[in-house]
Amino acid sequence: MITRTLFSSDHDAFRDSFKRFMQAEIAPHHAQWEEQGYVDKAVWQKAGALGFLCMSLPEAYGGADADKLYSIIQMEELSAAGFSGIGYGLHSEIVAPYLLHYGTEAQKAKYLPKLALGEMVGAIAMTEPAAGSDLQGIKSTAIQQADGSFVLNGSKTYITNGWHSDLVIVVAKTNPSAGAKGTSLLLIEQGMAGFTKGKPLKKLGLRAQDTCELFFDNVKVPADNLLGGPDFLNKGFIGLMEQLPWERLQIAIGAVAASQAAIGWTMDFVKQRQVFGQAVAAYQNTRFKLAEMQTEVQIAQVFVDKCTELLLKDDLDTATASMAKYWCSDLQCKVMDECVQLHGGSGFMWEYPITRAYADARVQRIYGGTNEIMKEVITRSMGLGK
């Protein structure tokens, strides 16, 4: 196996610390959270109190001014443990960066420290019932009024952290006739009149993740809640495109970590399981399947680590991130399927982690832009297509 060189001894110590947090605060409860459809909100405040949220933010806004590797370690460990209900990554490395990169000074000062402490849970609302990967097709509108405020109408669906969300970055058309050039991002707070939430959605996988629908019925949004202020009006689509490579790399990071964990669970199982008087691991088919999977996961890990190096230097381009997202999530689904097969009937039982990981994996090829869209992005970078 190729030794990873991304992480320092400080990173390794942090990994150990976060593992202890998971064992104490997540592991005893995650099965129950899957039953109820959402995690207990206390796990957010506990993480915030220990400095596990928004670590890459500057200290002035409540972060630790840490490099993104610390967040990547969290993503890897949560994925490897199968704790798919925990939405720290989206909160810390998607929502908070939008505020940091595009927010006004007043917006950053108001929201970022609360996000870092877990006092507020962040979400971003892009997807609509009729618009997923095609963000230009969104129908939600936020029409500016004479006093500078906006009236927001529309609905969003499949929103991660939606049920617990205290702050939602909502993608809406502020100039509906201008297409993508008329898109803005608005900061919607829990409690605003006309803002309501549906019940957590019942999903194939990610059952502890509080995914829900959000509804906006004539929500009056103060002018101060336009992300970035007046200078960022109708420029939201630019921000979305700039941040998507990091979001897509996060999906690839989780895919590789989950795949490696699945191989580990399967190795343990086939060594113990007896068929026709010998361990399943003794059969050539088992060994060859595991060898094939481990080779491909090793290839994926090397590629993702290289993408991470590029990210840390601000050199990760959209096409490369799209390659990582599509290929690693496709591989994740392939690995989960092979590992379920090697588990036999046990692989179909919810009590086994491989079964839950199989269910969790499928959406990876859909959110963050479907893998078909990823291929379109890649081919356009090659000079093909529109």
C-alpha cells in the first residue's frame, strides 16, 4: 500500500481525538438516530464546544484558522464509521465558506461565530422538485421591493441539515428573466414568517441525516440578508460555480474512505464465515475479488490525495473535481455491491454495517451533480459539447 503523505503528526493526533469524540458522542446513538430520521441536535453543540466545527475559518470568526486537512480527516472518519447522519462537512466546508468568501463583514460577524459554536446549524438550498443538477432551471424567486428587501417564494427539496437548519443559504432568481445571470443567494433564518419545513424525508440510505423539504411563502427577507450585499445581487451563480469543485471533492473523499472501510469489514467477515468446511476467504474468487477492489480503491486514494494537494494550492479545476466525484462514487457503489455479495445473506441484513453502507452509497452518484453531468463537464473541458 502506498503511504499517504498529506498528513502531519498534528493531523494524526487530531484524527485520534475526533475518533474518541465519535465513539463517545455518535456511536452509541447513531442506530437510534437512523430510526428517528435525524440526529439529536445536541451533537452539534458538543462538536462546536470542542472546536470540531468550521475549523478552517479564521480565528476572528470563531474558527481555528486550520487547513482543510482537518475537515478532510473528519469526512474520512465519519464515512469510514458509517456515521452518515452527521452533516458537519456541509455545515463547515460548504455553508461557512460561502459566507466567508462572499458575505459582507456584517454577515460574517453575525453568523460565522454561531456556526463555529454549533449554536446555528447551516444548510444550503439549491435543489427543487423540478431542478437538481441543472441549477439554471430553479423556479424560486426573490423579488426586490422598493425598500430594498426581497419577497421569497418557492420550495426546495432534499436539503441536507434541513430539519435542524437555523440558517439556510437559498438560491433564488432575483431577476427571473435573466436566467443564470439573475440568480442570487439569500440568508434565511429559522423563524422568518412564511418559512416552513417538511418532515424529515424517509430515504433509502443516509437515514439519520435530517433531509427535508423547505417552503417559502411570501417570506420577507431584509436587504441585509442578501449574501454579499448589493454588489453580489444577481451574481449568485458565479459563487455556486466557484464552490462546486470543493463540494464534489468532498463526495470523492467520503467515497474512498467508505470503500476502504467496506473492504476491511468484508476481510473480517470472510475470514470467520465458513462455507463447505472452510473459510470464505480460502476461495480464490474471494481473494481475487478483494485484490481487485483494493487495487481500485488504492488508485482512487492516490488520485483524491493529489486532488487535495491541488485544492490546498487553489489549483483544483472543475473538470478534475468532476472526474474525482464521478469515478470515486461509481467505484464506491461497485465496491459496496461486491462486498455485499461476499457477505452472502448477511449482506442483506440491516444489522451489518456493509448493508447500511450499500444503501448510503447510492446517492453519491446523484447529489453534487449527477455523474452524467460530471461527464458533460469533463467533455466540455476537452473541447467537446456546448
